[in-house]
Amino acid sequence: MDMGSFLHQFVQQLINGVSLGSIYALIALGYTMIYGIIKLINFAHGDIYMLGAYFGFVATTMLGLSFLPALVFAMAAAAVAGIVIERVAYRPMRNAPRIAILITAIGVSFFLEYGMILIATPQPRTFPAVFDATVYNVAGLVINSQQIVILGSALVLMAALTYIVNHTKAGKAMRAVSFDMDAAQLMGINIDKVISMTFALGSSLAAAAGVLVSIYYNSIDPLMGMMPGMKAFVAAVLGGIGIIPGAMLGGIIMGVVEAMVSGFFSSTFRDAAAFGILILILLYKPSGLLGKNIREKV
Amino acid sequence: MLKVDNIDVYYGAIHAIKGVSIQVAKGEIVTLVGSNGAGKSTTLRTISGLLKPKNGTILFEDNHIEGMSAHKIVGMGLCQVPEGRRVFANMTVMENLELGAYLRSDKDEIAKDLEDVFKKFPRLLERKEQVSGTLSGGEQQMLAMGRALMGRPRLLLLDEPSMGLAPLLVKEIFHIIQEINESGTTVLLVEQNANMALSIADKAYVLETGRIALAGTAKELASSEAVRKAYLGG
């Protein structure tokens, strides 16, 4: 491969990778926020992404909504689902050993996957094209308008989340609970409410990712959340679990690595690369790229 | 104002607090002294609602607060400065103080209280935008106290404010506790530094392995033979 075509391929895969990575970032944010608050790896989070896609499907096909209202509908419905899941499955386990609540999360994951199979059958469904995909050719690079919408929506959502977390009272309460639950309670913060809000925010971001991906691939099925869920989890660990900018960075890196591996080697190695990253990060920097070594509490 | 009546608190199977009763009247400084592991912090955590007593009652201004959630108790005007300060080290001094006023929406009054806190602790004003994890121990103690004051407590619980601080700083902190009390806040103070605590308190309780061993006015206890031997270094 000569230099010119290498560079061309590189930039093309960078575009694909950032677009895919922004999806991972949206899902990874939920993992990291929920972990930050209650120290739970919510293994059902990938299935919330699937739920979001189905909510989007319902909104576009049955309710006939266009892209933006359907996205908002899916996010709101998933937020409610997230709150209910926490309330019913996780809250009763809050003082149980960590492993018990982790197993509960796996149970919730199976419940959502096979519950959806029961309701919607295991058949993949075609997600309607809510807007036309225009393919732009810029200096020989292929950019799909859907990629632009995915990236744009993801960026807007991440900016909104960053604003909520850093500049609103609710966001401050979230950070306080995540840092020290007892001290937060002594400020008068109702931790149950903050935890519910965290699940709502995380779930709505996953749902947005679900809708965006479904528009891109125009196909959904009840098990579609497994792989992206796992990869977003790797992205969250890569960036440093519990750290919000880390999830964004980790997601983008994951997406770019996958695109590069698919573009330069073979897409069959894509998943191996993703999980290879997990192994490397756990070996060399288990606290993640943006993670600090946690100081001992005296 | 506060009436703790015969409470029992367990950590799993461990009976940590055994039939403790404490009374704090409006305007007083009451201190709870005792050695490590006597149950002082457990008592405060139970009053604040972080732990639930198995038996007994806790009345705050004639309302039952035993078993109530911690955030509701704060809303009633009972704030705590926890042991080890527990400032939100990842946030700025200002954000910490704002969280102290979390339940309040009276913006003008919050601004006034913020000014008061900065007057009491000028060093916090200097370090307003600094991340609080980078403050010294003494500054963190001041921040923790300022943060609790932002909740406008009528009763302030202080858990070992002198812990790990240099003698001069301890003096300053105790002086400020007296000031806080003089401006109308009732104080329940837990201390290992019994000498200092008894010197500013009206009433005192001595806690020993989860039980009240002695109670009386601070003066009585400071001159009591048993207390001198056990806690005041002869």
C-alpha cells in the first residue's frame, strides 16, 4: 500500500471509527455513572440499549413519529425502565454483598433479553429509514449523512450530560453521592432520588445509542445489546470506570481501534481487538486511562 | 432540644451502644467524651439517621427522629460535621459550601450565610475555587464546619473536630465552636481531647464501651477524680 492510499484509508476509518465510537461512548457513560454511584457493573445496561431501539421502533412504526420525537420518546421510555429496574431489582439488594447484586444484574439482563423475545419474537425487525441516507464524497472520502447525525446527536447528548453533572444542583448531588454516600446524606441529599436519576440518565443515553444504531443498520433484534454492551463496558474500563470524561474517551478509542482493525486487517479480528484492549488495560493500567490511583482513606 | 432515650445500636451481632441516654438543652454545648471505640461516633451517626437504633427513642424538638432517613433529619435543622471531615475532595471549596445549603432555596439568606462562613473562616474565602482535596487538615475541618453551617442548623453535631490537628489549630477550632454556640446554635460535641472539650462545654457525658459511665456538668466532670485519671492524664 502506498502512502497516499494508506493515508486515505486511515482517514476514512477514522471517520467510521469516531462515529461508531460515539455510540460506545453513549453506552459507556451509563456504565460509568451507575458504577460511580452504587459501585455496580450493570450488566443489564446493554439490554437497555436494546430496549431503547425497540422503543424507537414502536415510536417510528406504530406511532409514526419522525426522528427527533422518536429519539426523545425512546430516551424517556428507557429512563422509566431504568428507574423501575433499579427500584425493583437493585434497591432491595443495596446492603447485600457486591457479588449478589452483580448476579442480579446478569439476571435482569437475561430477563430483558428473553422477555423481549417473548413479546417481539426473536426475529430481527427492519427499522424504518427515518431520513434518507445521503452519501457525500469529500476528497475521495465517503461520509454517510447518517454518520453525521449519529456523531452530532451523540455530541449534543454528551455536552448536555456534562453540563448537568457539572453545573446543576442535581449534578452536584450526583457527584457528592458518588464520592461519599454518608457525607452526602448529611448534606440532606436523598440518595434514593439521586440513584434513580442516575439510572434515568444512563438509560436514556443507552436508548439514544440504540435508536441511532438502528437507524444506521436498519435492523433490530432482542439480543442486539449483548455485544455493544460488552464493548461499551470495555470502553468504560478503558477510560477509567466511574469517570465521565473517561467513558467518552474510552468509547471513541474503542470505535477507532475497531474501525482500523476492520479496515487494515479484517473485520473478523474486530471483536478480538476490543477485548484485547480490556486485557491490556487490566494488565498495565487497571484504573483506566484517566483513572487515578485511589488514595488510602485515613 | 435533643432527647436520646435508652437507645441500643447494633453492628450486625455487635452490641455497640447499650441503653445510652443523652439530653441537650437549647443553647448548650454538650460534650460526649470517651476513649477510642467507646461508641461516640456511633451515637452521633444514630442521631443523624445514618444508623437505626434497635430500641429506644430520639426526640429532636419533640419530634421522633429515630429511624427517620438522614436527609430528612438534616432538613429539620440537625446537621453533623462527621469524623474525619469527609469533605468532597473532588469538588471546590465553593461547591462543598453550596452542597451544605442543598435543601435550601432562600437565595438571599444563603448568600448571607456564605458571607458569615467566610467571615468565620477567612482562609476558605482565599481558597474558594481550590479543589478541597488539596486543603490542609485544618482547612478541611473549617470547610466541613462551614459546610454544616450552610444548612443553618439549630443543633450542630461535631465529631472529633480536633482529630489530627496541631495544638494551635485545635485552639482556634474550639474558639470558633464557642462563637457558633454564642450566635445561637446548640452544639453536641464528641471529643477524645477531653480537656479541651470540658473547658468549653456546659454539660458532659463520659461514654465507656457503649454505656454512659458518668454524666454531669462539665465542671463537675473536669474535677472528678475518675475522669481526671482516665481521660485528662492524671
